[in-house]
Amino acid sequence: MLAWLKLARVVLRHALLVAACCPLLAALAFLENAAAQDKRKIEVVAQMGHSGPVDSVAFSPDSRMILSGSFDKTLKLWDVVTGKLVRTFNSGEVSSVAFSPNGRTALSGSSDGSLKLWDVTTGKLVRRLQGNSSFVNSVVFSPDGRMVFSGGSSLELWDVATGELVRTFEGPLMVVNSVAFSPDGRTVLSGSDDKTLKLWDVATGTLLRTFEASSFVNSVAFSPDGRTVLSGS
């Protein structure tokens, strides 16, 4: 049975206010073992560089790089160890970013409804995906890296290799704020302004289950074993 956990609105609001008001890209916390095993040292490293609000960040699969997306119309790639800016990708206003599972490709979703696939090593645009969405709020790769799922004014599934739109998920939807793939890649989850989470079958596009929330759903996630879903409102 699929369980559902909810996070309080105040926690997410606090995080969003910190991100919006602070002129930093992000703060990375490194936990290091001290001499005594019960003590840990926390080091905060501030990354500067964006001229506008940062709406999304992601670690590379090997944890060596960070990707940030901003309303200043750029994505930026950062070295975790040195804190230095490695590369800037010029795009539209970026609302969501993600790394492919192999770390070679970066994905961005923008307020103009487009998705862009980027070569992390060269910084070149590999492919632009344009479907029926007028804006995109959230993007995610499938666990095998072969598909991309996007949410915004609509829910869309894409083939990474061809750039083709595989399907648009049909159903009673308002603005979709967050999307997630299950660990096995068979289902996807969406969180929406209609105060629901919806679980969808990837192969058929069928709506499998709806979870009723008490407020707008801003963020969703699966547990690593895929048995529990988490939402933030």
C-alpha cells in the first residue's frame, strides 16, 4: 500500500523566503567527523553568481557538481569542492533543473513552456523540447534517463533520445507545481494547485490514484523504496 506523508506549510515557506531574500545562490552544508564521534562540524559555503532569484538547484549524481537555475535566464554549473563557477548556460527564465542519472546531461524547464537538454561537459544545447505547456514549473528524469516528465500548465512525458512528446496526461488538473518519478520508473506523481497529488501510470497515462491535500501542493517526492509519497503544502 502506498503511504502519504505531508510537510507543514510553515517549513516550506521559511525555506522559500530564505532563498528569495538572500543574495546567495545556495548554502552547502558539509558534515565532517570530529575527533569525538558524537560531534559534527558544519561548514557553510556561499555560492555567488546569479543576478536574480534562484528557483531550483540539483546535485550531480556523483555529488561533485551543482546545477542552479535562475530567473536571470541562466543555469550555472558549480564545483562542490572549490565553490567555483564552472560554466554558465544561457536560457530563458529557469524554474526547474535536473541532472540525468549518468550526470552527462542537464535539463531545464522554463516559464516560456520549453524544456532544454544541455551537454554538461561542453555547455552546448543538445535539444529543445516544446509541447503544449505555456509554462513549466517542474522537471525530472526517469531513473533510467530515457524519459523526461514535466509539469506546469500541463503534464507531459518526453523521449530524451528523439525529443518527441510521448504523451500528455489527461485529467482534471490545475497548475502543476511539482513532479516525481517512482524509483522503478513505472509511475509518476504530480502535485497541483487543485489541492491534490495524482499518481499516474507511465506506460498508459492512466490516472491510478488521487490524494486529497488541505492546500496547494508545492512539492512531491517518492521514498527510495517507492512505497511512500511525500508532499509539501
